[in-house]
Amino acid sequence: MSIQQIIAENVIQDFYTAKVKCEVTLDMLLTPIIEDIIESFGYSNACLLAKEFPMYKVDDNGNILFDKGTVNADYLLSCEGKLLLVELKTTDGSIEKEQREKYERILSKINKSTDYDLFRQFKQILVNGSGCGNRFSKSVDEYKLSEILYRIIGNSDNQEPKTDFSKSNEKYKELAKEYLERTGKSGSAKYLLQAGQILDACQMLDSCKDPEKLFKRKLAKVELFYLLPNNDSAASFKSVLEEEPIDNKIKEKIGCGTLSAYAGKMSESKTLSSYNAWLIEDVLAKLFTDGDNK
């Protein structure tokens, strides 16, 4: 039995096993093709910036809750003209009202004011979680993201990175990963890896290689996209969204697509990579179907 068969069989088994969070496994498997998935639903020039991107919560009155934890988007992507927060849901039961409302309050805050800055907040979360706040004598506004990363890594234990990643396409991510491996830091300190992902992704973008400029340019055009299991879940979600007591301008920034639609659309393609073809045929098509195809 090949490694692909072993993975597919275990993913499907876990999906139907009580109390097993298969969504986490599927999140990992979907990561290499998330840009392709998003573009299949009409977005263009999708580029994955980071996973588990943190955002401060907002209360019912529009106040930013700096000390109440974060809402984390499964994926943050840069698309043509906008930033896209993507939330993966592999079962109907995982689409919770409380989480929807948290996202809706964040979108409303972004839409109505200029003091909800995703990028500045991320830098602050990064510094706060690093345990290295004493290395920053000025506001995070005064530091580029790369400077924050280097300040955290640079003198952590007076050791230089063991490997030279300067010629790697994932230079910053590898630097962050090497630091985390070497120091054993965990928890919020791991946001350093997301910082590395964002920096590396921007280096690959022709449109904007400066992450701060990228975020500022697209902050007013942040949208939310739910990646759902199938047509039934999408119909249910749209019905619930219509009844939500939020501004129509915010509703227009919330979209959805389904894994079943993606699998169906791409299953006949002759240009899929071997990984994409395997994932669609052996995993997605067997878990997510619509109507008579079940």
C-alpha cells in the first residue's frame, strides 16, 4: 500500500470517527492547493500569505478587545485588489453562530473605521507573543516586519542560525522555523512563522514586495470566504447570512464555495498536478458530494 493510499484511508476513517478533528488534517492537505481552490471560485492572482492569521476581537459596540485573545483565519490570501480571509468548514456542525458574529464584527470595524489595522495588530501580537518585548524601545509602527523578525531571532541566545537560508525562496520562514526549533518556544511565539510566511510570499509578488504597503493598499477591501462541504451546507449558510442583522455592505464582503463543487469541477481536468489529482480523486470526491452523487 502506497503512502498516498494510507493517508487517504486514514483521513476518510477519521472524518467519520466521533471526536476526531479531521478538519485539521484536511486543512494541512488543502494548503498546497488553496490558491487553486480560491481561484476556481472567481478570485484572481491568489497568493497564500499565512495560515492561522490572528486578529483582535471586536465587541458589539465596535471596541477592539486587545486583551481577549484573537480570531484566527484558517488562511489569509492576497487576491487581485483585496485581502481574503478564508475559513474552512468540513461539516455543517462546525459553522458556529458565535464565530460568524466575531468575523462580522471585524469586517464591520474595518469597513467603518481606520483604527482596525490588520498589519499593525499582527506586528503587535508578534512582539507581545515573542517574550522579547524589551528589544523594542519604540512603537511597532517604527519597525518593518522583517526588522521585528530579526530582532526577535538575532540575539535570542547569542547564537547565529545554523544554516544560511539567504538563497532560499522561503528564507524568512526557514529562519523563523530554525529559531523555534532551536529555542523550543511555543504558544504565541510561533506567530514568528506566520511573519516569515508573509515576508516570503511578498517577495514572490510582482505587484508589491512590501507587506506593509500590501496590507494598507488592500485593507479597505478585506473579504471573508467560507470554504464549505457541499451545496446543502452552502444553501443553509446563505439562508442564515440573509437573516443576520448586519449591514448589507458587510454581507457583500462574505462569500462561500464548496469542496464538492471544486472536486467536481476539477475532476475532469487534464492539467492537474499529481498531488492535486490524488487529493481530489482519493479524498475530496469521496468525502464531499452533492445530491444524487452521495
